[in-house]
Amino acid sequence: MDQPYRTLAAGGSSGKKDVMNRAAIIAVTATALAAFAAGCGSSYSGSSSAPSSSSAPATSGSVALRAHSSPLGPILVDGSGRTLYLFEADSGTTSHCYGTCAHAWPPDTTSGHPSAHGLHAAMVGTAPRSDHTTQVTYNGHPLYRFAQDEKPGDLEGQGSTAFGGAWYVVSPGGTPITGTAPSTSPSDSGGNGY
């Protein structure tokens, strides 16, 4: 009575049929697991140009751009006052920042047409990204925020050279401002800030 592939359910079944059913179940399960793993796999490829549909949170609706006074002079900011940067490794309006890069430098994305408050409206545009989002551009440059800028007006990303290119704030004229941002660290005068 010791038959390894025999079902002892009511009515029984042949050992060969049971083995075929198990093989079919295993094949279907393996296919489903492979499809699931492919859909949930990591988007990191060691490159800043690997597309990832979850590379950055999208901004809902239209985006508002405006000029804001900063220690570097007037710069572009988003509707929340967050500093916007350009990436010198981009080619025209084509972004080269995806995956890990886009987590550190979230693209300024929109689902509508961005508005320009106090800026050259003709310089404001959008460009499609390979992750199926739409990125805001200014003077032909895709725009990004820096994840480590914690509050409006922060300039922590200025001059960074991460992901194969330099990152700079953008002037209302549409050009990069390459100056060094003043340090926001506490005074190191030895007097505890006094």
C-alpha cells in the first residue's frame, strides 16, 4: 500500500495522473512566481540611467515655478518653495536620472502644464520620461529637487557631482548658477556659535 504518488482521497486516482497534476501545479506556480518577481524586482542597476516606474513621486496636477531670492541670487523654486536643480549630465530635455539617482534627486514631475510666476513663460515646458512620467523643464533643462533639502530655501545639493554630473540651481534666465552655496552648518569658531 506504500505507493508514493497515489491519492487516498475518495474515488482515488492513478499515480501517473497525480504526478501530472502536481507537475502542472508546480509549473503554474513557478510561472506566477517568476512574473511576480519580475514585476517587483529592484530597479537598481548600478547606473543612473536605469528606468524605474517608482523612481520618484509624481506631483499631482500642475506645477508652479517661481523665482526666489537666495544667497546665490534669484533661483527657481517649485510651488512649495523647494529649490530646483538641473543635472549637467542630461542631454537637452532628456533626463539621465533614474533609479537610485531619482530617489536622491526626485524629478519635478507634473500631470498638467506648469505655470510660471514671474518667470519667462516661454522657457517653461515638459518632457516625457522613460518611466512614463512627465518632467518639468526650464530653458530646455529637466528640473529636480534634492531629497536632502529638508525645507524651502535649502541649497544642500548645490555643486554636488553625484551620478555622473554636476547639479546646480537654476537662474530665472535659465542658466546654471555654479557658485558655492554658503554653509548651513553651525559656526565652528570654537565658541559654540557665540
